Amino acid sequence: MSYLHLGQSVMLPEEAVIGVFDLDNTTWSFRTRRFLERAEEEGRVISVRDDLPRSFVLSREGDGPALVHITQLTAATLQKRAEEDYFE
């Protein structure tokens, strides 16, 4: 099984990753802000950061709801890790 390292010793199985999104470029949308607010209210947000949040990763395992992982890594860094077969 391959994993993507999100920082802070948190790794996601490759097949669980739905998408990686830049916070600056996506939160201008009302729908994205509302989605993130609802996920927070429902307890589906996992903070994987010690610094300013830069991106979020959506993941899902099985039939459960999508989880939102807020990370200090940029979307470009996470994408590069995935493309360079950084999945461990």
C-alpha cells in the first residue's frame, strides 16, 4: 500500500486521497467556504499543522463521509510528492 505524507507524521493511503486544494485559491468561493464550515461543524476536519494553513486534502476511506485534512504544506508540494511517487 502506498501513502502520502501530509506532515506532522500523518500519512494517507493513496487510494483514500480525493483531492488536494490550495486554501488561497479555493476559499474565495462561497461553496468551498460553506463546505469547510460544515465539515468543521460535523467534526470531519483534522489539523495537520503547526504553522499557517496553506492547503487542504480531502480523503475518504470506505463509505464514510469525506475528511478534510488542513496542512501547512502547499498544494504544489503535495502534488509534487504524489507525482514523484512520494507515496511511500
